[in-house]
Amino acid sequence: MNKVWLITGAGSGFGRAIAEAALAAGDVVVGAVRRPETLADLVAARPDQMEALALDVTDTAADEAAVRDVVARHGRIDVLVNNAGRTHVGALEETTDQELRDLFDVHVFGPAALTRAVLPHMRERRSGAIVQMSSMGGQMSFAGFGAYSGTKFALEGMSEALADEVAEYGVKVLIVEPGAFRTSLFGTGRAGVSADSGVYAKVGQTRAAVSGGDGTQPGDPAKAAELVLAALESDDTPLRLPLGDDGVTAVLDHLDQVRGDIAAWEKRARATAFDE
């Protein structure tokens, strides 16, 4: 049976690529976007399969209403893809409370609200999948990406617990961790930037990489989307799926670093119990 997908941020980047892959597979896609006109071409090309739904994921009440609407019209949601998001660059000292809260609204509270809304339907059917679009920055971070990675770390921690909670109901959770892919994430007007204090040289390097990196990223979103669909179809769907040569390398190198840090202090760290 063909699936029903609800994909946030479906107007561009990974969201659009996943929508196109799902449509090619014969599935029904509801693309949740702030500007429905960004999906006009897909709706016109496949009117029986593609719908555009106006939604700002930071409006959690609207998130719940959107899920009710989709379920009422299609009977179910088989796959929720929490993809809507943006990047943000700035040293932690430079990042304001409001900038940080706005980023958490998009990357954490919005996905949490949509996940809460779809889970009762998936549990009842004992079937479904939730795809959390994270980043290699959900496993590791560096100067200038503290706020962005903070939200992705939070999303991944929440999702890891979620996967353990819903497995008994036949619901899958897939955390996708892309490296640099040719999306609009670094595009002008899409990348949030904190005021530059000029204090942190490494953050300046990150700013330059982001401002000059749009359109040169090596990753192909269409190939990423194909792999996401394949992972969901697998009998052994992974919890985490790093994407891109750079993404896989960064995550593996970080895990090696963590293991090295632990090993160096392991003996003393273990010997911290009360003396008997």
C-alpha cells in the first residue's frame, strides 16, 4: 500500500528531495511549508499525489491542527519528516537569548509537537516512521555552530529516547545527519547570523565558509533522499544515518575522539565509588 507522508520544509533542500523521491515511489505527499507557492510545480505535476499545506512549525497549536487535518482527509500518516530548519552562525557569547530560543522553536519544539500529534495514530495502527532531519552537527560541533548544534543535539537526544519508547508499537525513528549538501541552508537570507564581535577568529572562519559556501557543497540531495527511503524500507533501519563523505568522516572522527578522551581517564573515572 502506498504511503502518506507529511514533510515539513518541503519547498526546498532535503524536504523537496524527499518529497520528489516519495512521489516517484507512488506515495502521497503533504508538504508543509510557510509559502505553499514553493510547491506549486509539484502540485501541478502530480495533483493526485501532492498537496501543499501552509504551516509554520513554530506554531505548535497549528502543528496539531495540521496533523488532524491530514489524518481526517487521508486516514493516516505513515511517515512524518521533521525537516524544516535553518542554520545559525555565531559564537556562544555573541548569540542572544532570543536567537537561541527562535532556533529551538524551529528545530526542537516544532518537531516535538508534530511528533506528539502523529504518535497516537501510529501507535493505534502499530506502524509508522518519524524521520528527524538533524546534521553531522547533531553529533559534533565547532566554533560558530554552538547554537545550531545545541538544537540538533537536543533533537537527537529526544529522538533516541523516542525510538526506545515506540519500538514496541512498530514505529521507526530515523535520525538523518547530513554533511554539506547542495541545499539552500547557507543561502542568503536563510542563514541566521549573530552580531560579529570580532573577538573569535575561528568563528570568523566559520562565517566566511558559510557566506561563501552556498552552491558549492558536494552532497546531492536527491541521492540523500533515495538513501533515506531505502533506510526506511530496510528491515534493519538504523537509528542514525550520517550522509556524505564529509558527514560520515566527521561523525566517525568525533566518536574516536570521545573514545580517546574516555580511555585516557577511564581508570580514574571508574574509581569514583564510595570506599567499602
